[in-house]
Amino acid sequence: MEVTTRQHLIALLEKNIEDYISGQDLSTKLEISRTAVWKHMKELEKDGYVIEAVPRKGYKIIDFPTKVSANTLQWGLQTNWLGNHFIHRETVDSTQTMALQLASTGAEHGTVVIADEQTAGRGRMQRNWHSQKEQGIWMSLILKPPLLPNQAPQVTLLAATVLADVINDYLKIRPAIKWPNDILINDKKVAGILTEMQAEQDQIQYVVLGIGLNVNQTEAMFPTEIRELATSLKMESKKELNRTELVQKILKTFEQSYERFVNNGFTDIKEKWESYGYKLGESVVITTPKKQWSTVLEGIESDGALRVMNEDGTRQTLYSAEIKW
């Protein structure tokens, strides 16, 4: 994929983090004028980078911002294609809605739409998602997987294992995955995943994978009606987290897992998902549009469907259901 001038500039500054790099060197390597280099530096300063410019020495980054932006996310991002193109907004109605519009008009594979705040964030079954400004990660990934449409649910389950792995590795807190798309810590929801796609009969045109992760909220920040149901990484770890660093870890882990999945199939993802599976082996109440009944969660099938054991000893496969306990 094409590397933008800004991405190239960030890579050069990152490589020369301990030294000054002259405006002339940057001009030559970027194939732009020194005035254009200066303008790019001013754009980085708007994001909060502190840049020292010394005559006859050049430029040097001396402090880094904590805010999330396309530039700060690019700095230090260790992916090959995921996040090569970031679209960042301070406020948006829904990153999912925006990403779907972009995907429908040809946005490239690996594009990431991310916002500081959503005014109409949404989850599964058109539920609202409470998305406070600069307190969580609200983003959507545009993917063009070489999969059949009936394999799309596996992408949701893959994403759930990625979030679980990142939380487990980053905070040493082991979460659980509630089928199909919720990440729980201590029985409270910390993240949700929404997958939507456009497909033909035998080919997925694109998948838009939405991720909502509560990061630095306190209990008081949640609406009263969901305080008993929701939590954040800060509430569970007792420390403030760097959202930029967390996004980068999620994208790096997702890219690696996605490539293994595309190349090797769903088996490893299935095993990992079941290792995090919430209430597996326990009795729960299942609700579908037609009925409600008690059953035992056994695991997931190779296509990502939920497998349960009913009280009469029969096994059943479910593709859509609500789980309660």
C-alpha cells in the first residue's frame, strides 16, 4: 500500500529519535520542499508533539502527545497493512456508520475509522453504546477477507479473542467472552463487537468490524441504568491507560491473528475462544424470538455457531440468541 508523506515523515523522525535531522535531509528523502516539511511539522505540533527546531541542526521530537489522532496512532504502529490509513474524528455519530459508507465507496482493506466520541454509537440488535469523549476506544475496521459470506461470523469471534488476549497480556487480567461478541471482566461488560458486511452469494465484498472498549471511565461516568452491568479497564486495573498504545496493541494482535485465520482456518481461533468462553459447562437461559429455555453451554461450532446441551439430552446449534443467567 502507498505510504503517505506524513507516514514517511513520522518513520524518519522515529528512526532518528535521539538526534536532530536536518530540514534538507527531510526535504530530500520526502521529495518535498523545506517549506512543506515545516508545514508538516506544524501539523504534528497541533496534535501535541513538541518539536525543537535548531538552525543548522534541524528538527527533533522532544515530547509526545497523549491524545489519539491519525498521526499519534501511526507513530510506532507495528503493522503491515492494518491502519495504513487512519480516519480520526473528534466526534462522530458512529464509527460503524462512517466506515460502512467509506467501504461502500471503495475504502481500502485495513482502513481504520476511530473517534474520540460517538453521539450515536451502536451495538448488536441496534442497541445504543455509551461512548464518552476520550474515555474509550471507539473504532471500526474495514476488511476485505477472502471468505464465503457464511464465514463472516468467524471474524467476530476472532476479534473477541484478540481483545481478550490484549487485555490478558497488557493488564494481566483474564477476561471472558460471552457469545458471540461481549468481553466481560468480573461479570461486567468491558467491550463489545459489531460485525456488518456486504456480500454476494459466493463472495464477501467487505466486512466492517466495530469495536467499543471502555478504557478510562470511572463508575460515575456510566449512566445509572448500566452501572451494574458495565466496567472499564481503569476500574479493573486501578490505573489510567494510554489509549493510543492500546489501539496499537489491538491492531498489531488483530493483524497477526487475522492472517493466521485466513491462511490456516478457524480451528485455532475456536480453541482460543472456548478457552475464554463465559459460562461454558454451566446452565443458562437462552432467549430467541420464538421461545425461552434453560440449557447448558458446551462451546462453539466450526462455523462459530453456539452449541448447547438441552435438558432432554439433545444438542442444539444456535446462530442467533440472547444468553441470560
